Amino acid sequence: SGISSGVKTIRVEQVANDGSTYNTETKVNIKKSNPPIQVIDTLTSGQVIDGNSLSVSGWSLNAIGVSKINIYVDDALKGTTTTNIARPDVKAVYPAYNNANSGYTANIDISNVSGGNRKIRVEQVAKDGSTYNTEVGVYVNKLAPLQVIDYPSNNSVITDKTFTVSGWSLNNSGVSKINIYVNGALKGTTTTNIARPDVKAAYPQYKNTLNSGYSAKVDISDLSAGNKILKVEQVALNGEKTVNEITINIQKAAPITVIDTPSNNTKVGLNSLTVSGWALNPSGVSKVEVYVNDKNVTTAKLGLSRPDVASVYPSYKDSNSGYTATINSDEIKPGNNTITVKQIGKDGSTNSVSTTINRIKKNPVSVLDSPSNLSLITSDSVNFSGWALNDSGVKTVNIYIDKVKVVSPAINIARADVVAVYPGYQNTNVCGFSANVNISCLSTGEHSVTLEAIGNDGSINVVNSIFYYKEKPSKLIVLDPGHNNGGDEGAFATIDGKTYSETVLNGQIALKTKTALENSGYRVVLTRDPLIEERYGLNESLSRRVQLANSLNADLFVSIHQNKYSAESANGTEVYYSTSTADSGYSQPANMSNKINTSKQLATSISQKISSNVGFRNRGAKDGNLYVCRNTKMPSVLVECGFISNRSDVSKLSDSVTQQAIANSITEGVRSVAF
């Protein structure tokens, strides 16, 4: 009974006592008198099916027994059941099958089955694996997907960086997700998870209507202004897609860029330049580029807090709009430069603003390290080395001995020590030069050296010094005619309609003193030529005097000045020295106590000599902490010969004979002190 109909093989197998076998076969045709029978009770051909589920029931008979019932929709398996329902009506008609429980039933989910004509197939699977199928054609009547965009409405104007898209979406197979696009670009994904009792009341025939609402926040900060297509796409559980589209108008505020520093026409002369300000863009600022004369030199650091800007421009919703950038001085040429700050928005928009700065051209600086000034050279070869700086860069360096060019040293030698002291010049780190020169052809004695550094812009800086070959002469005194003709002018006094200039009197007395000292065997160098107008600002004027004396390694420094006071009665001679240490940037004397003691002795002696020889009141030696006295390395004094504001003193100070007496007195004071 458990064997199906058809041709079958009958095989008889003999098994011997030793385990060997012998087979005999024959074929027979089994004809079953009870073939498979199956009926679908609940469905008729062409029946219209509504809803998302389908009940399939009936009965199924097989002489060898039914293993299971499979139910297909268009050949897609949708459910499996068994014959386990009592069907006495079937047993009464087909008693030979001996199965009182031939009934079956199953509810299958067709929510993901699209509408239209569909084939329902019930497959009987017998216990021997054979199958028997019954089919019926039906029409699945599906509810159309529904979707609504509540907000924004069509042609809405959007002004913020973000906006909310909301509405509701129905699909009888269920909604898998909601995709939101702007101009074809996916901007967000959400689900239907918001209660919408209004939708449930209006569309009760749909599944999941209660929680059919959706909402999503969309970021449009990277989009440009203008009309855009907003598309909401419903993706159903069965894969179907339903789309709604509307037009939105994105309106954006204009980008704003501001340079706080440097202000327009600022004069700069620093090692580097800081550019700072703020930038606003409705889409957000992606980056800020900084240009010098149309060349992109750096990208600014963003995100600096600017609550002041946020309070003035709240619609941009950016409290960290500040930026800052540092420009290396090598990127800034001397003279006028255009600084441009360009902001780039996240939507690709740009906005630029410019300002002009004036880089003050730095004065060229050159130093001859070797040989040092006034040094004695006993060998026949000398190394000329040092460094040279020029704001435009150094093109070449020339060395002259006694005004004859002897060598153009190799340049661009590393000088890291110079970088720290002179930042801001071009190629400061490689400003060194060096060359060896044979000087055996020179005569014994003093020789002048001229260092000529030529900049790329053609400017020339000259440094002069002296060296001695084989023999070195007597003591060197740097004599300083105080003040100059502009920027560091001395005092003026008008008495009886005649105006007296301290600068002029200082020069006249200095020239006479120079001659007197040289006649006494001293070498004398003036810090300025009184016969030539010189114009330097106060600070540069003072530093040049000190640097000259220090670079020459002078043995003595004497500065000549005239006094002035508001009361005409003030009169007499006073001489200053200093017990203070040198300022930062200047070398301290090798023997500070010796400098102080010698300076004090010299100040006392000169004050006494002038008072005695000229008849001025002796106001004595004073510790005055004056710039030229404290920053020179050698014993130094500043002589206030007399008061140009005093009628008696100035009549003598302006007299050539008295000037000579003062010069002789200074010389006597110098000769009285060992240095």
C-alpha cells in the first residue's frame, strides 16, 4: 500500500552460509486503484482577494498517505501545512483511502505580493515523496500606496541651514524606510514611527496606519541658493517604491569676510605677520585661504570663538567664526603688499576681502667678524669672515684692503646665531661669508678693510675697519660729538637775540679735541663728522655711537655735550660716568670694576682740568647711567662742558680760544689716567 503506481523491479536475493549472494529479478506494473485526489474549497477561479492575508483550505488524499501541503503564490512558497482536519464528508465519499482527517487549512501573508492576477498552487507531497498539484487563478486587489508631505509645502522658502521634512506614508505591505532627496542627493533616511490617529481614522483599511507618520531633519548647509526638488521616497517591505516631489526655494544670506588685523595701510617690520578676523557663510565655512600679492601662502586656523560676531549676525548661527593665520616674513616684500583673505563655503561659494600693508624696508646690516677691528695679524694669511643681511637678499660680498678689491668671499654660509638676533631678513640662516687671503705683499702697519655687501635690489652696505700687519700702534680713543642735525638734535638757547646750538658747539670742540689728542700720540676716531649733516633718530643715533666704539675695541670713549637748564643761573662743568651694566643686546665689559674705576677717575680729572683752565664752576664727576656710558665696553665719560642757557658760560663755549682750552683740558685729563 505504501508503494506508488507504476513499473517496479522485484529482486530476490539468495544469501549463502558463507555470506555470498545471488540475485534474480523481474519487473511488474503496479496499478493503484486509488490515485491522488486534492480539492481547494475556499478559492474559486477568478476570485477577487482583498487584504494582506489569504485563507487557503480544502482536502487532500493519497493512498500511501500525505506528508505535507505546500502553498505557492506564483511559484513562491508562502506556507506549509498538513492534513489534520477531520473531513467525514470526504471519508464517506472515498472510504478506500482510509483517511478521516484529510482536511487542511493555512493563512498565508500576501502583503508583499503585488496586485493583479495571481496563481495559487496547492502541492500535495506524499509519504513516498511524490507530488500532486492543484491550481486556481485569483485576482489580488491591493490598496495603492499613499504618501503625503505635510511640511514643507510646495514652493516653500527655506532660509536656515537645516529644515524638517514631515508627513505620513502608507503601504499595505508595510513601509521599510523613507528616503529624502534634494536635487537627487540623499539627505536623510527615516521610518514611519510617529502616531497619526488622523490617518488611521481616514484609512482604516491599511495596515500600521496608527504609526504612519515620519519626520526627518535635513541639512542643506552645503547647497547653493535657488529652487531645488525635494523628493520623499517610500520603500515598501515588498520592495516597491513610491515617490512624492515638491519644489523648495533655498535662500541664503551672503557670505561675509572681515580682516581685523592688520588694518589697512599698517606698517609692518616683524619676523612674521598675523592675519586674523572672522568669516561667516550660511552653508558654513570650509576653509580660509590667505594670499600675499595674489599668491596663496597659507591656510588659516578656523573655529575661534567670536561671540561679538554671533550677537550681530545671529541668523548665521555661528559663534566660532574667528580665524587666524601667520605669514612668514619671507612672503612679504618691502613696500606695499596686498593681503587677501578668501573664504570658501561648504557649498562651494567664495568671498574675499583685501587690505594693504607696508613692509618697512629694514636697513642692511653687515658685520666683519674676522679680522676684528684694530686686531694685530702676524701671519701672512688672514681669514675674512662675517655675515651680511639685506631685506632683498644678499647678491654678493666684496672685500677691499686699502681700497683695492682682494676677494669676493663665498656666501650663503649657515649662521644660526644671526637668526635669533636679526629675525625678518631674507635668508638670515645662511647669511655668512668667508674667504682666506694672502697678505704677505702688504707693508707693515695699519691697513683699512672695507666690507661691501650688495643686495639683490642693488643697495650697498659698507663696513670699514682697520687691522695691523706685524705691528700695532698706540691707544685708540673714540671721540663722540654729541647729537646730530636731525632726529637727535641737541639743545638750543637764545640769549640777547643770538641762538646757540649744542650740536654745533659739540662738533667745534670735538674737532679741536681730536687734534689735541692726536698731537699727544693717541689715535682718534670721531663717531660723526661735524662738517657733514647727519640725521638719525634718537635710538639709532645712540646705538651707532656705541656700536662704533665697541666694534673698534677702542681703549677710551669720550662724549662731548653742552648743558641746559630752565634757570639761567645754572652754570659750570660736570662729567658723567656709569656704574650700570649694559643693556640687553650689548656685551658686558671683560672687567667691569676696571671700567667703572677708570671712568670715574677720568670724569673727576676732566672736570677739574676744565674748571681750572677755563674758569668754569666745577660741578664734579657724577654717576649718570647714560646710554653711551653704560653700553660701551671701555672706560667712558660724557663731558657737559658748560651751560648754553647761562650767559657767561655760553659766551666762552662759543669762543674759539676757550674751545681750544676745553680741548686741551680734556686731553690733559685723558693723559692723567692710565687706561
